[in-house]
Amino acid sequence: MIFEEMIKTECTDERYEAWEKYRDSLTDFILDGIEHYYRKKKIKSMGVRRLSAEIGLESLLSEQKNKPTVAIWGAGGGNDIDLPRLAKYFHLVLIDHNLEQLQNTCERFGLTEQQCSCVDLQFWHISIADYKRIEAMLVEGSSDEIIIRTINEIIMRMPLYEYAKLPKYDFSICVGLASQINARLAMLFTLHGRGTEFSDYLLELNDIAVNKLADFIYNITKNTVMFGYEVTTLKNTEAMLADLLTYEPEEWEQKKEWPPHSLISDISGNDILSEWICENIKEGNITADSFETLVWPFAAQKHFIMLFCYFSIIKNC
């Protein structure tokens, strides 16, 4: 079956060394964003205008009763974020549909149960058995209507959560998940020569899935969420970045419009997440705090411009 071969390509362990610079920069941004949150909180509590630069993250966290929880959504193999580095400061919660992979990730990086928890919240759950069933229908030549009805039935069976009964995380990190949430379905349709027929349905499905993901994260995150997603692909790397990202951070700080400097994603799923961000900024549910752009050397011949931003959760402030 094509599906069996397809999921073997999802492992990115072989890219770990190639992603070192990107991983370090992304982890720096995560740490800086969380430190910024605690600096703002301390400044407000003390009634001062600024804190000494010598007061760093470790000092700020020493005042907390417990280690803050940082949830990493779609954590997978943990190759794009330096998990051991984050585990020095926070209790990590790795969230993914593949618990076995998450546990292997913890073992690989030497993370203990005291440092890291692995969970599958099943906010968008299509099982391996479901995918195999859908592929069998594609092989048999089932009609579009029957396949769509089958997938819709799977979605209807997904659990409806009461957010009040779920654990709350201090911070959430969600990188590259919006574009991947229905990637397996899209790939199955394409590899079986049915991509065009299902393109409109996949757009509708992405709209439902990405909004559900963003709402889920918003409702169980206490302080801030960092969303990161691909803006566009690059055939080359940093050499092209200067022409595409000519902006003044100070100028953006005054307006904090979204997306910053017209960095509109042309990748399915990310456009929906950007719309969700715009709408929730407009409704006063979140505010944009800081953003960063990096080049992700995803594969030897495929690089992405990545956009990251921290958003304060207003309802919990």
C-alpha cells in the first residue's frame, strides 16, 4: 500500500545536523519570548519602567512556585526545537498523535518523566486504520461522494472537549502544524491520482481543522502562544532572504499589524491560521508581541521562509 511507504518518509531524524542553526535560532526565540513575558509581569508588579538586563530568565523563573509548563504541539521527533535546552527551565508537554514516537524522542534526548510528558489530545484524530480504509476505497475506485462521506463520519466521531476540564499550559508552541494537519490525506489523494477531484474538499477540511486547532490551543493556554508557519518555499537559502524581508522591526512595533509586512503565506492551512490570528486580534482575544523570520532548510532542495510570532492570551491576563 502507498500509505505504508508514505509514512516512512515523515521521519526527519536525518536532518537533525542540517537544522542546527535553524534549531538554535528558533529555540532562542522561544526562550526570549517567555523571558519577555516574565519581564513584563515583573515590571508591572513592581511598578517600574524597566528591569536591569542582568535579570535573566533563570532569575525570573526562580520566583515561580513551580516550573512553568510549555506545550509543544506536533512535537514529533523533536528535531526543529532544542528540547533538552528548554527542559532546563520548563516542564515540557509534547503533544502528537504518535505517542510511541514521542516516547522515543524523550529517550533519544535523555528527557525523564519529571522533565517531560507525552500526550495525544486527539483534537483532530484520523487513525492509521482510518487512513488505510480511505486508501482501500481509493484503490477500489470509490466515488468522491462516498469517500467524502466516510471522512466526514470520521470527523463527526472526533471527541468534543469541555475546555474547562482539560489541563492548562502556561505557554504553547505550535510550529508548522497548520500545514500538516491534513497532509496525509492530501498526499493519499495525490498519489492515487485523485488530488484535483478532492482539492475543494481539502480546502474546506483545512478550514475546519486549523480553526479547531487554533481554538483548542487558545482555550487551554494561560499566558502566551507562539505560532510558527511556512510563508513560502525558497530554491536557495539566506541569499534570497534579504530581498524578501526588508522590514524595520521598530516600525512594526508601532502598528503590530498581521501579517507583518505583507508576509502572506501561499501554503495551504497557513493561510487559514493567519486569518484566525487576524480575526482574534480584531476581536481583542490576543495581541501580537514580537515576530521573527528564519529560513528552515527542510530538505536539501527545499527551504522555507518561516514566520514566528508570540501572542498574548487576553482572556487569561
